[in-house]
Amino acid sequence: MNSIENTDRFGKLFLIITSIIVGVGIVMVYSSSYMFSKEVYGTSLHFFSRQILFALIGVGMAYVVAKTKYQFWIKFSFHLNLVVAFLLVLTFIPGLGVVAKGANRWINLGFGSLQPGELAKYTILMMSLFFFENYEKLNLKNRLKYAANIGLVLLLLLLQPDFGTFFICALGMGFTCFISNFNRKYFYIMGVVGTILSSLILVAQPYRVKRLMSFLDPWANPRGSGFQVIQSWIGFANGGFFGKGIGNSLEKLFFLPEAHNDFIFSVIGEEFGFLGVIAFVVLFMAFTHIGFKLALSLNDDIAKKMVMSIIFIIGVQACLNMGVVLGLLPTKGLNLPFVSYGGSSLMSNLIAIGVIFSCVSRQRTMSGQKPFFSQQ
């Protein structure tokens, strides 16, 4: 089987798997939120209808992005990252920025809110790939410009504070650096320095230390910092092997905070049981495996690395979220990609999927065939 046939086969499989995950997410947003939505907004469809709208807008944006050349997004990643930096600054402006749980992560748009950090994950990813891939070709001035641009966004994320998104961005940068042509000696030095700095940042704030201690022993403060993880465990325990059935979760009835958001995986565990959890994990494993297979089928080296980087960052965030919900990792405030409620996250991730298919279309046009979404 030739390369273009492999790309088409993996592209179709990847699209199907992604669609299934998004579909499951919409169903679970309704299942996990309808009681809370009814109590707060007077209708059980508030979060469900908005998530469908976010998905439709995201799919439309992904289609537009897929029809463009992926080189466009990498070429202008420097400017896009500056736009994201500007949006992050707006979160600190009183009346415009939305403060929730002590963090300035959202911009009030009147009809909704925008979380620029979700966009930052991908602008930093593309910018890092360009920076590390062309490091030797850049003069000192341009190297400093790119480093300052990336550093500005990372600093703003820490000031919000949003350590979870900062951590995902740092991991994404490390991955793009690893797969690029960047000098390995410098890579290892940066890795050591980055690990030390991230550790210092982690323990610099008392609330992060509190989260870490709570992770080690949630029962030390079962009604405080350990409450969310304990309720999550109860949800998984209630689910047993086969689950209580869709819509029958008890933890979502105001016991488990953020049931439709960061801890939606616990509701999946309670309603679908151990079998459902395994099936869901396998689904994300298939997403990652087929995504990397799709990347490796591409002949364009930069497109290959772009797809691998996007798959990596989505896959890592999914693993971190599941680890937090299962109590295997400290709470980081990261949602489950494509599944948790949230327009900024869902649309940003779908746009990233559009970039992937832009890379796939590049493969087809290089082979003298029509782009992926123009097939007859």
C-alpha cells in the first residue's frame, strides 16, 4: 500500500474516532449537567445546547482551517501568539476579565466567555516547532524575539494563574523540541533547567502545595481539599463493573463539583462502570495511535511533526485529566479534551484537528490529488 493510500486510510479512521469522542462528550455533558442546569438556569438543556453549538462552530472552523495551507499557520504563528498574549492581558482588566476561583482566565464577551489559554496551547506549539526547527538559521535578534514571545505567554498564564495550561504548553514545547532538528545537547540542558523551574513554580504558591498534600492523602481533609477526589472515587465505586446506566449517576446530583467539566470522567465511570472506563481509555488510545500513524504516513517533514505535536498535546492532557480524576495525580484544573463542557476548549481542539487535515491535504496535493475534503 502506497503512502497516499495509508494517509487516506488513517485519515478516515482518525476522523471517525474523533467524531465518536466528540459525540460521546456531548451526550455526557447532558447526562452530567441536566440536574445542575435545571437548578441554576431553569432548563436542563442549558449546557447541552451550548455544547452542541460549540461543536458546530468548531467543526465549521476546523473545515475552514483544513482547506487552508498548514504553512500559513506556522508562518504567522509569531503574530498569532502575540494576539493570544493580548487576549491574556485582557483577562486582567476589571469588568472585562472574569475572575472565578481566584483566577483570571476568561474574557467576558457578553454572550459568553473566552479562555485564551486554550488557544495558547496551539499557538505556542506551532511557534515552538518553527523556532526549534529553524534555530540554527535564525540570528541572535530573531532568537530572542521568539523566546520573548513564548516567554510572555507562559508568564501571563502563570499570573492568571493557570498552572495546568502552563504545564501543558511546557510539555508541548519539550516535545516539539525533541522531534525537531534542535541540537540535542541544548535540548537536555533545557530539559533539566525547565524541570527545576517548573518544580520551583509548583511549590512557590501555598495552594499548589496544599493540592499536592491533598493528593498524597485526600482523607486528611475530606471536606476541604480532598473532597473532590473522594467524591470522584465514590462515583467510580458506585459504577462497579457494568455501571448504573446512562443518566443514573448519583454523584452528579450536587455531590461532585465540576461534574460536567474537569471531573466528567468520574460520571462516565459511575454510569458505564469499569467496562465503560476501559472502553473510553481504549478510544483515546486509538485516537493517539491512529493519529501518530497518520503523522508517520506524511512525506512532508514539517507536516509530520506538526501532526505529531498536536496529537501529543491532546493525548497528554487526556491522560493527565484521567489521572487527576482517578486520584493518581494532583489536581491541575485540566479538562478532558472533546468531552468536558467548555466552548473555548472544544473549539480550540477542533481547530487543531483542522490543522491536522490541512497537513493531510498537503500530502494529497503533493501527489497530484484533490485535498482530503474535496474527494468525490
